[in-house]
Amino acid sequence: MSVMSEHTLSEVPTRKDELPPDLLALRTSNAEKGVNIIAQTPSRPYSYREDETVYDRFTPGRKRLITAIVSFAGLGINLASLLVLSALPEVAAAFNTSGTVINFTNALFLLMMGIGVLFWGPLSQVYGRKWIFVISTVLFCAFSLATAVSPNLPAFFIFRSITAFAGTSFLIVGSACLSDIYRPTERGTALGWFLGGTLIGPALGPFIGGVIVTYSTWKSLFWFQGALGGAAMVLAVAFLPETSHGKWSEELEGMTTKEKIGQIWEWANPFRVISLFRYPKILIVGVAASSVLWNMQVLLTPVRYVINPRFHLTSPLQSGFFFLAPGAGYLVGTFFGGRYADYTVKKWIAKRGRRIPEDRLRSAFIALGVVIPATTIIYGWAIDKAKGGIPLPVICMFLQGVAQMVCFPCLNSYCLDVFRERAAEVMAGNYFIRYTFAAIGTAVVLPGIQGIGVGWFSTVSALFVAISSAAVCGIVIFGTRQKNMEEKSERA
């Protein structure tokens, strides 16, 4: 793997003349290179991105409104990802198939979310945040309604897939909007609220689905989902401003049509996102986030097939109540997960007098390395061996929710800190890898539990998280050691 300049992954310089050659080359304008040579990154004055005044364009109240809008939309797509879980038998019966087959639509849903981020992130950098966000809400609403009237199983698969592809824009563009308007020392808190809103969705989705299916039909799930998309569309059109510091499309002025098409493809090329994984730190953090989301999916997906037999539950509504436990954990974690990440950054700034992005990762050590693996193992074996009654799995699911809300703001903020000039792309890459793992987890969890049991499957999942935690610790140790060596070299 190639190693990117440590200026990009550690302390980012604040003046153009401090840029290392590799980044300075990326700032060369089209005029300097000649319009026939496609620049890798648009040319903008470096101070344009680094000037602290760009974070003062909106009042605190307007920032909170922006956060609320993108969080609401994010809630919709994450709720949609698991809304159907409580209705798997009913949907399967409607299409004359099995619950396992319908569960594969959920795996495909998550996979399409991962693919969608490869396009929405770059497009929001080229054309701006607002209208990319609005377009995706229109598509999400339209295909949610189409899913409700699916005439057959293939149509159900296709419409759900397009819904996922469109809705994943909310997560990428939403994160990028918050990166645009909040300073690094405030960003973790803002992302904590955003992720709290979005992560409550997977927990509320099956519960709401259980309520709807108990008193109505499975089609009402998707009418409800479409209504959420429509509400997000209205809010975005009416109240969401353009937050980007500059649209890359402004660089197209003076080019021919052919040159514009080539330049837009270069910028919006999804392989730009995938290419970021050649940097080890970005790859490791992506895998760590993936391990947490994998764990969440294997915890939530089989509830009706695992919890119902264990506690002799008979209705979708009864099993739906179990999803409230992690949802409550997400809500509680929202109040301090992001704040704790920002507090950790400020503490280490006070300790050493400067900010290193890797310090933010310290806030995830206990949650990622201890709490999530431990509660996963306890939950799995308590269900497997029929020990502890209802309170034990409920407590484990609650603690899982809290711990995940400590991890996600930290990992997301770190990605934004080290690649601020490509915020949407780096978050797209992070979401791509995490939803790819989530799709795999969703697809294999039911066969896996049937094959080796919920206890051993939970143990494997916990081991995945623990190994990821060790790798994140390695990033912090390596990053700090390298920076100390650089300082000694400068003083020598």
C-alpha cells in the first residue's frame, strides 16, 4: 500500500506554502496544467478551506436546523433498512416465498446503500450538497411508494434496491453538510446528534413495523416510509441551504462540452472513493466501523427468529419491543458519545499544545475494545443456553446501543479530520465498506445461527470487533510515535 504524506493524516498544515509536494500538486489549477489534462482535485486557494470564518456563515440556530433536517432524513433511510424485519413472515407469505428469501432483500438493501455512496459523495462535491440531497429525497419517496404496490417478488427486490441507492445519499451528504458548518472541535458533537438520529432508525424500524403489521398490512410499512421521504423532501427544499465551501463544477468554466464531461467523470468517478482505501489508516478505520455495523445487523436481524422461540412470543409487536432496548441505548449515547470524542480532542490539545487527529480515536478504546465484544458474547450465550431471562439480553442490547454511539461519532469525525478537502468522498468510502460488511452479515446471520448456534456466531462477531479495536489502537500509537519522531528531528 502506498503511504500518504503524514501532513494529510496527521497535523494538516494551515498555509498553502506548508503543503507537501503531493498535495500541492493536487492544487494545481486547470489553467496551469492545460485544459486537456484533468486535475485530480479542483483548484481552490488553500485558505478557502482552512479559513476559520467559513464555519461562521450560519448562526447556531441555523446550524441546529441543518443538523435536524439531515438527521431526520438519515433516520428515514436507516429505519427503512430494517422496517421489514418484524414483517418477514407476512411479506414472505404475500409473495409465496420464505422469510430467508425476504431477508436477502434486506442484505441487498444494505449492499445497494454501500454502492450508492460511491456516487452521491462525489456528486455532492461537484454540484453542491442541497440539490443532490433534494434529488435523493424525491427518488427515495417515489420508490418507497412503488415498493408498496410491487406486483411480484422481482419488482419488490428492484424497488427496494433503488430506494436504498437513493436514501444512502442522506448519510453521506448529511455528514458532509455537518463537516462544512462545524469546526473540528465541534464536529464530534454534531455528528453524535446526527448519528443518534440515524442509528435510532434501525432500532425503531422493527418496532414500528411490528405495530403497523399487527394492526394493518405489510404494504403500510412502505406507505409510511414514503411519507417520511416526502417530509424530508419538503424540509430540504424549504430550509436546507447550500453548505459546501465551493462547488467543483465552478472549475468547468471555459471548457468545451467534451472536456466538461471528462472532468465531471474524473470527479464523480466512484473509483475515486475506493482509491482512498490505499491509505492504511482510512482502511483500518473503515473496517472498524464495519465491525460495529456488522455487529448491529447480526444483533437485530434474527430477533424474531431467536427471541420469539426463546421467550415464547407470538406476535410481531411483542418481538418489536426488544428493538427498543438498543434504540434507548442510541438515544442515551447521543447525549455524550460525540461530546466525549470532542472532549478527548480538547484534552490532548491541552496536554501537548496541538491537535493530532488520531487523538480522537482514543475515545473509542473502551467501547470498541471491551463493551461491544463483551455484551455480544453475553447476549449470544444467554440466548443459546436459555440463561438470565428477558432482562439480560435487554441490558446487553441497551449497552450495545450506548457503546456504538460512542464509536461512530469518533470514527466518522476522524475520517473528516484527516481528509477535510474530500469530506464527502472519505465518508462515502467509509459507508461503502461498512454497508458491504453489513450486507454480508445480514445475509449470513440466519444460516450461520442455524449452523453453529447463536452463541458461537456471537463469539465470532465479538472477535471481529475486538481485532478491529486493536488495529485502531495501533493507528493511535503509530501516529503519536511518528509525530514525536518528527518533532525530535526538527529540534535536532
